[in-house]
Amino acid sequence: MTAAAAAAAEGNAAAPPPQGLLERLKDYGQEDALALWDELSSEERHLLIKDIESLDIPRIDRIIRCSLRSQGLPVAAIEPVPEAMVSTVEERTAEERERWWKIGLKAIREGKLAVVLLSGGQGTRLGSSDPKGCFNIGLPSGKSLFQLQAERILCVQRLAAQATNDSSVRVVPIHWYIMTSPFTDEATRRFLESHKYFGLDADQVTFFQQGTIPCISKDGRFVMETPHRVAKAPDGNGGVYTALKSSGLLEDMAARGIKYVDCYGVDNALVRVADPTFLGYFIDKGVASAAKVVRKAYPQEKVGVFVRRGKGGPLAVVEYSELDSSLASAINQETGRLRFCWSNVCLHMFTLDFLNQVANGLEKDSIYHLAEKKISSINGYTMGLKLEQFIFDAFTYAPSTALFEVIREEEFAPVKNANGANFDTPDSARLLVLRLHARWVFAAGGFITHSVPLYATGLEVSPLCSYMGENLEPICRGRTFHAPCEITF
């Protein structure tokens, strides 16, 4: 117990709040946090003091002031991403893909790649209070998103080992850094530990928590969730940069010899974790950051798109709500595509050096996105502001960025809404997986029988068998599989 908390606990009902704490709050205009002090019990006073003392108030004040001040300021006009900055599917040659694949596997074999998973969210919209990664989307295997991703890491490690003819070469395990939140940390750790990390070594998995930040009123004052607790919310998936730095994990990566970091969101059933081709492309381009993108399906699709901020400026992501409808519908007459067509799907690659720069730059600028939300408070639910950073905020700091187009049906199966919604449900993600894997089996010479139309079913190929359809002929050629089922070794 701190001195301030001890003083409160020992004082009588009329004791004022600790003078030092009150003065500190007054310095930053947050003295209202103690407004109900006289009505609190000794225990509640202790909890309130402990809660406030856990906050880095000077830092939070700087974030609040910078974020509120940035609202309404003019921003540079947006331009389409130059074609030269995008590797499109149709432009890519088989030779390039093979070369990038080999470059990526070599870097993985040498331990130069780490994987960072953004897993701070609960499955609330899916009807579950568990971490999203625990969710089973209904595949024949019953595997969770966490298991699918862990097994893809195992598969890439095996492919990296097989890609060398030197049996004496030791493949360095891919380190998996998993970002949780205060709401998912314990459950995530328990889930992965209870499943023995799905075959990964325990010492190649590191958990760390994203931060939280107080919710505020429109004039910048703390919202009180209870008389003795400030309302807080996670600082967004962009909190990963500060969390990696403050937890010492950027230094940990450097000590391990890591040079490149693959960063992705948990709620994608088709994510190619540690993709050697993407890594090889990234290394070949020599850029600080890269992102996989898919083509926007139609002008009003509710996805963020990559743009260029100002003439010759950095790339950035603009949310669909910020893009004027005329710009959203504009066509590039040379390519026939939408001018703003490259959708962000949270599949990113960074150099470790750049991650250090981003963490420092974001902290220095202290500008967060403000989202008006209903916040649980002592007055019931009230409208207030949550402060967040987004993973794509990094790109405005990048001296160089490259975009890598992927085919939506092969790498993007989002799991965001409960079944019954119109899009991004477990059912839609499951069908995307089953249909893709059925195509792999056909290509490998296999046959499929089915009791329902094939468009409504398919096959699941275990990630332990194949990463992206390779090496399936010995398993599938000439064999018939009845859909739906899982193909394993």
C-alpha cells in the first residue's frame, strides 16, 4: 500500500483526499475524479487512490491534449497509390514467386523472422466472451483460430528445414509474440497452455499486453466507471508498438537476431502466418514496411484503403467513412480499376529497426483516434470518447512501403460477426476455407463426393499437411474424399 493509500485507509470519514494526489489531478484538470470522495468507504478510497496512482497522468494528459487538438485540423489531400508501389497478382511471374519463396525460407531458417499476433479482442460480436482466437468456426476438425495459426507456423518451419540439402543446418524456431489485453490475457494463456501450444515449443511463445487508456468526456475529463474507478478501454491494435517497446520485446527480438516482423490480426481464418513469399518480396524490395492488400470488391465496400497523403507523401490508410463517395467510385482509366482500390486487411511486414522508429514517433506525437462511444459510468451509459491507435498508423512514419496484392478467396476469411449477419461470419469463413482446400485437392489429382451442393461444402486440409496447397499429390492423387472432411497425414 502506498503512503497516500495508507493515509486514506487510516483516516476518518471526514478526512480529505491526500493533498499531493489532489494537487497533481488539479494540475491536469482532472480533480473531478475525487468528486465523490466524501461518500466513499475507507476501502473504496484506497481503491480509488490505487487506480489513479496506476495512471501515467502527464503522458495521458499529453495524449488527450494532442488528440483533441488534432481534430478538425486540415490534412494533406489524398492521392491514389502509385502503381509502381504495388505488386499485383497478374504482374507476378512464376520465377519471381519462386525466388521470393526461397529468399523467405532462408531468412526463416536463419531465425530472422518473428510473428506478432494481435489478439486483444473478445468474441463479443460472435456471441462469446472468450478471446477471439479460441473460436471454433465449425471446420470438420473443430480447430480454433489459434490452432490453425500455430499449425501454419509449424508447417513453415518444416518447409524451411526441407528447403536445405544440408542436414546439419538447424532451423531456428519462429518466435510467436501474442498481444493480449487485460480482458483476454489470462484466458489466452490458459487456452494455449492447456493445449500445449498446439505443438509449438513453450519457449517460442511470448505473451504481452496492450495498454489501456482512460475514457474521456468531450472536454477531456476522465469518465468515472464507478465512484472509485476511472473508466478505461484498450488503446487499439496500434497499441502494439508502444506495448512491444515498453515491455522490452523489441530488445528481446534484437537479441534473438530477428530482423523482420510479420504482424496480423487473429480473426482471419485463412491468414498465411509467416508467409515465405511475402517475406521474400519484402526483403527483395528493401523497404521498411509492407502490407498485403486485396482489391476492393465494389466502391461502397466498408473497408479501409491505402492512399498517398499529399504529392510524394507517405502511404496511409483511410477508413471507408472518410472517403468521399465520388472518390470511392472514381475509375483509373488506364487500369480499369477503382482509383482507390487497395484494401487494408491487417497483414503487415516491418523491419525491426522501423518498429523502433514507429514506437518512438507515435509516442512523441501522442495523437490517438477519437471514437464517440457509449461508456459505462456512474451515471449509467453516457456518450464519451475512447482513444485508440490503429495498426496502420505506422505507415505514415515509413520511409518506404510496398503493397503486395493477394487473392481475397485465398488469404482473407474474416470472422467478425455472429452467424446470421450478412458478412464476415464463422459460416462464411468456414466456406472460404473448405472451398479453397477443395481446389487444392482437385489440383493434386484428388476427387470429391458430396451429399450437398459443392458450393455449400468442401474439404479441410490440415495445415500440418500443406501450407498453401503444396505437397498434396502423394496424399490426394487418385483418392476420393467425401465432403466435408479433414485431410491429415
